[in-house]
Amino acid sequence: METNYNNMMIALDGSEQADIAFKKGIEMAKRHHATLYLIHVVDSSPYRGIAMYDINFTKKMLKQADVLLNKYKKQAENDGIEDVQIIVKEGSPKSIITKSLTSELQIDIVICGAKGVNAVERMFMGSVSEHIVRQADCDVLVVRNKNNAVKY
């Protein structure tokens, strides 16, 4: 039995692990001729205090995310992926990825890095990748850097 992934999502946060997940996702999207959704969710909740002093803080973060995803999109297109969509959202990455977007976009597989840039959240609440594995209603591939075991 061979699984065909038509709609693939890669969760990206700019970390080294996300870069590795992106490369793995590109390989898979080519093999499956899939639509590739590149997503970044700006979780502004840890920065609420900053946002009170800088009203444009979240806007800046959203803009940075858009720039980041457009770089990934260009690279994916250069690597031969025909249908690449970028999605930048604000909110809880855990909820938006697992509760909203996977069903809305009929995602067949979510690809993410084993750890991202937010070590504080990982210590207190668990990682986003762990949440995706537990809550997504589709397949999930968590990509790990072989040279870098997850350290807490």
C-alpha cells in the first residue's frame, strides 16, 4: 500500500531544525507532486509586554515571517515545486496548525523540526512538534538533525 501525499504542510520558524524539515519536505513534495504549504505562526503571547510598549511589534514579526516564507517559497520553486503557498498567521501555533489549517487545507502530512527557536515554551508547555504529533488528524513527520539530539 503506497500513500500519496497531495497536500503537504511544512511548519517553519527560522530554526536550523526547520531548515532541515524544509529540505526533507521538498524531497517528498517532488516525489508526490504535491501542493506545498509553508506556514509560520507568530505566537505573540510571550511578547505581550513588549507589544504594550511597541504597538507595531506584532506587525514587525508578521512582516519578518512573510519575508522568511517568501525565501523558502522561492527556493522550493527553484527546486521544481510547482504549487507553493505561504501562510502567515498570528496566534497559537499548536492550535492553528492542528485545529484549523490541517482540516481547512485538507493536509495529508505536516512536516516540522524536532525543536524550534522557542526553548522557553518547550520547558514549560511542551514543544509545538510534540503537540502536532499528538493532535493532528493527519500524518506527521518530525525531522531531527542527526548531529543534534534534543536537549532539555
